Amino acid sequence: MGPDRLSIQAFLDDLEASFRQASQRGEVASYIPELATVDPGYFGISVCLPDGSVLSAGDTQKPFSIQSISKVFSLAIALGREGDRLWKRVGREPSNFAFNSVVELEMEQGRPRNPFVNAGAIVTTDAILSGRTPKETLAELLLFVRAACGDDEVYINQRVAEAENRTGHRNYALAHFLKSCSNLNSPCDRVLGTYFHQCAIEMSCQQLAAAGRFLAGFHPDFDMIGEPHVRSINALMMTAGHYDGSGEFAYSVGIPAKSGVGGGILAVVPRRASIAVWSPGLNRYGNSHLGTLALEKLSRFTGWSLFEVARV
Ligand code: GLU
């Protein structure tokens, strides 16, 4: 048995108080102009439990750019729609290179290593675009996210999307390379326009923790994609959710999780908790520095690591 709700709340409060003072906070993402100006002092953590209660500490109501965490939602829709056909176009292996690597894509002959590196997410977005306009695709995505978190107040930040469209040359390089390998159906600018808007969704920690319930297996009325796909997504979050830092994250935290360069992390403890943490400063892999540390401490305190044997 793990700690009860009151002791988890006390733990989160202490964590937040000590992280407020932290001097090492990592670096905010500067390659997306709108993200470069975010105050690195923010810190928030929310834990959603199976009984529906949400324990929170810090800046948990302020929406932030979820960036790559959105790849979890687009993957859920793509799997729901395409099923295993998606794996013809995208792999399921961890990556050895950075999240936006062009070299790795070339080495894999245009089949991205997994749906969470940028190239793989661009293919996934292309899959959900099929037969729809970008507007319809984004509406479907927002509908999914709002239903998942049970809150209609989730929006796309247009300025962030436009800034990334202006400066996202690497993602354009990836898209054009995918196209040259016939692994993109829609035109590059159409896919990337949709992808950048998807990444520019903003959510608070409280909303994100609630949204993760469908992956943790205790969403009250959400059976949109079915258990086998949930299991696949959790497995991919474990092996690839932190890019080439995923091994280190599994070692120190031991929970399936997906990070974004906005500094958020969504972490899922099957049947026990859905957790969202946000601190904008990033480590060298592009994952939240304090967010990762917070999850490491929380998983040790609660025994929620999937590899925990002491307290079963
Ligand atoms: N929109 C970001 C990009 O494509 C997402 C990367 C991330 O959050 O890791 O570069």
C-alpha cells in the first residue's frame, strides 16, 4: 500500500516550496520565439486519483504550451482510426538521436523510429489529416482533448503556432524528407500547419492530469480508443516519451510519461494516478529539468514506479 491522499498532498506542498527556491531550473526552449519569453520560475504539479480527486501544488491553473504532449492525443486518434496500419509508416523503437534529428530519419529510410520524435509525429498528423481539412482535424483533436479532461476551456494559441510555422525549418526539412520517401500523403505545408497548431494547444496541469485518466484506466466515461491501444501508447511513452533521454527517465522515474518543450510532462501510473507537472526550464534532452526531478521524488515517495517491488 502506498501513502494516503493527505500525505501525498503534504508531499506535493513541500516539493513545491523547495522547488520555488531552486536555482538550477534548466533552460527554456528558445528555438520557438514565443516560448523563449516564458518565465522559468513557474512550477506546478497535479495528481489525479482514481476516485476523481485532484491533488495540486503550485501554478496548476495556468495554461502552458503542451507542445509534444499533444503527440499522445494525435496518436490516440490515429490508432483509433487506422489501428495497426499506422505501424507500416512509423516504428516503435526508442530513438538514439535528438527529437528533431534529420540524420536518424535518413538512416531509417524515411520511417521514423517512433510516433513521439518529431518526424514520427508529423506522419501521425498526416494520418489523422487523411480525408479531412486541417480545420476539421484540429476540431476533432480539440474535441478529443476536451472530452478527455472534461473541460471545454482548452484552446490553441495561434501566435505560438504561427511563430513555429515561421521558424520551424527543421520540421520542414523532416517533412520534405518524409515526402521524398513517399511517407507523407498531404502537402508538407498542410501537414506542418496542422502539426504546429496541435503543438500550440495550451492546458493547465489540472486539465492535463484529468486528460491523462483515459491512459491510466479510470476515466469515468471515456472509451474512445480501447484497451489495446491504451496499452500501446503507455508502452511507447515508457520507451520513447522522453526522446533519447527515455532510458534515463525509466531508470530514475519508472513511469510512462510524455514531455514537451513547453516544460510540461504527462505521466501515467496505470490504475493509480495521472500526473501533470510543469516547469519551463529544460534539460539537455529537451525535457523539463525540475519536472523530471519532481516525478522522480514523487515516484520514490509513493512507490508508483512500474519497477517497484518493495511495496506491492
Ligand atoms: N513543436 C515542437 C517541435 O516540433 C515540439 C517538440 C517538443 O515538444 O519536444 O519542435
